[in-house]
Amino acid sequence: MNEEKPMLSVQQALDLLLAVTPLTESETLPTQDANGRTLATAQVAQLNVPPMDNSQMDGYAVRAADCASGAALLQVSQRIAAGHVGLSLQPGTAARIFTGAPIPPGADAVVMQEACDARPTPDGDAIMVNHIPQPGEWIRRSGEDVRAGAAILPAGTRLRAQELGLAASVGLASLPVLRRLRVAVFFTGDELTMPGEALKPGAIYNSNRFTVRALLENLGCVVTDLGIVPDTLDATRAALHRAAAAHDLIVTSGGVSVGEEDHVKAALQAEGSLNLWQIAVKPGKPLAFGQVRRAAGNAYFLGLPGNPVASLIAFLLFVRPFILRLQGVENVTPQAYPMRADFNWLKSDKRNEFLRAKINPQGGLDLFANQGSAVLTSTVWGDGLIDNPPGQTIKAGDSVRFIPFNSLLY
């Protein structure tokens, strides 16, 4: 039986999950509508960025040789605003120029307006240049950001604001992206009650429904919520069968432990296959992964624990990278940082622990007092998780591996 096998380590479980084959179906979207989506094919720039030499400052375009004295009087021959092209700059003259405006032919430097004094003359406006500019000073060169023909965004890139801006900067009005992942969710437990309803004796409010749905939506999934399923094997099997029909992935919460009322594992084995169960992680040990049969192929399944913190952390550690990989994202590893522990944690565990911690004003980490798997306030109070290896104690001053929540939620 699966429960008699040694528990998988966190890395072993991730290796199994991340072996999934990504989706291949794609669609083309306007670039402005592609936020959060995964790029289906690499994108190549068709032009230089910037497309022409332009000014980095408001000031005056000059010939550097005309200003070698450090006190050059130059006639202002023209005014060039961004979006307008100037005339060739004649020797002994300057062009009033603004940030982003093209450098006129003949000019080879820009002098900031703060280094110039206006000097009206009988022949019109003039400036005294109180600076010796070097050729190229305050000029953005054509192509210094992007060269035409350069690969700017590889396939598998998860598109954020900065990637969309880069795509727009080279004129890409639309982008090919992988389609959204279709995910069905349901929640098991006869004790679960929705907020707004009266709590009966023995009942609790279903916080996981809100947490899991929000996490899936953060990842750009199309979510179908099948609600709360009764704690019976038949009801759980029927829910799996129904969810598999039109979805790529089924995510559940609760019912994956070893109690007599935990039916998800048995239902999954009856409706498909169980590929992973129980990981050497705390909290989040009873995570189930498998597949559910359907008419065409299989739907993937991930069953989360019922305790709120265990459910959240198991999602962040395992479901999030699985979904990102299924969406075609190559790099799914969250950023982590070495940080100083300003606490003692002297009770080691044989499992890989993930402790809720907060960054303090001294630049170290404080630990939430109650690390229980049902204490959801620890995740609101904390800034992230300490990845504490099996058998490891922590003493104040030790360096620990810290994963901020902002690396795990999206």
C-alpha cells in the first residue's frame, strides 16, 4: 500500500510533478491583453530601440568642438521637440532640444539646460555654454536597448508588465500565448459552511474555498467551482467524474488523509490513478497527485490537505509550480534569500519544515509563535516561509533560507 512506502522528499515530489508535458494549444492576443499569460513562441525585434539617436535631457544639441572653450556663445538656430525631426546643425549654432527628440545631423552632444545661460543677441536667441561636453554626452544611441534581429522574449516567458512594455517598444501589437488552464475545484467535509450561513454545532467556515480559488485566479486559471461535496465515497467519485469531463486539472481540499471519512484517495484510485501521496513536508504532508479518466485522455488531479495553512503551503510549494509548468513556464523556482534568524527553533522534525516568519526592522526574521497547520493568522502576519531542512534546529544568528510570499503567490 502507498502509505507504507517512505515519504517522498520535497524535491522528489517536485521532480515528479514537473515532469508534466506543458499545454500546446495557443491563441493570439493583443499585447495589452496578454498580462499573466505564457508566451507560446519566441519573439524577435524587427527594429532598433530606440530607433534613432535621441536626447536624454532637456537642453541643447551642439557640436562638441564648438564648446571646447568652456564658455562658448552659440546662436540657437532651431527648436526640436520629441516626435519632430530637426534640420542639420550648422557650425557655431545650437538646437534647443527636449528629452526623446531626435539628435539633428551634425550634432554630437547634448548640454543640459542647467549648464547654459540665455544670451539674447541682435541676431536672435543665443546661449552661453558653461561646460565642455564630450562627444556622445547625453545622447541615447539607436539600438542601445534592443538591436533589430535580437531575440527579446523566449518561448515559455510568463508575461508581466515589463515584458509587455518590451514587446510594445519593438512594435509588437499582438502576442501568441498558450491558452488558459481550465481547473475544477471542490471541497470535502460535512463540517464546512459558507460565510453568511449560520454555524451549526461542529461546523466551521470554509476558508480554503476562498484561498484556493484566489490562488488559482492569481495564476491565470479559468476556475470552475463545484462547491462542497459530501463526505462519502460515491459523492466524491461522482464529483471527480464530473470535474474531469471539461477540465485540465482538478484541485480539491480535504479528504486526503487516512481517516475513515477521508474518501478522496480511494475515489481517485477508483476513477483513475494515484501517482503521489504523502510528502515529507510540514505542514502539507497528505498531498495527493494523480489522474482521473475521461473520454479523451486524463485530467490531472491534485488533492490538498484540509487544514488551512497546510492547504495554502502545499499549494504554494507544489500546485503552483505544477500549474506554471503545465502552462509552459520553464523557470518555476521561487526566489529565496539567505537571512538571519532572530529566534531559536530547537525542536527539529524529520520532515522539511516551512515556518511562517516576518522580516523585522533590524533586517532579521521573527517567527510566528504558533506554527500550527490550522493557524491561518500566521500567513497574514508573516512575510514568507523559512525552508528548514529535515532534522535542522535553528539558533538566533543562524542563516536560513527565506522564501517571500511575493515569490509564491503569482
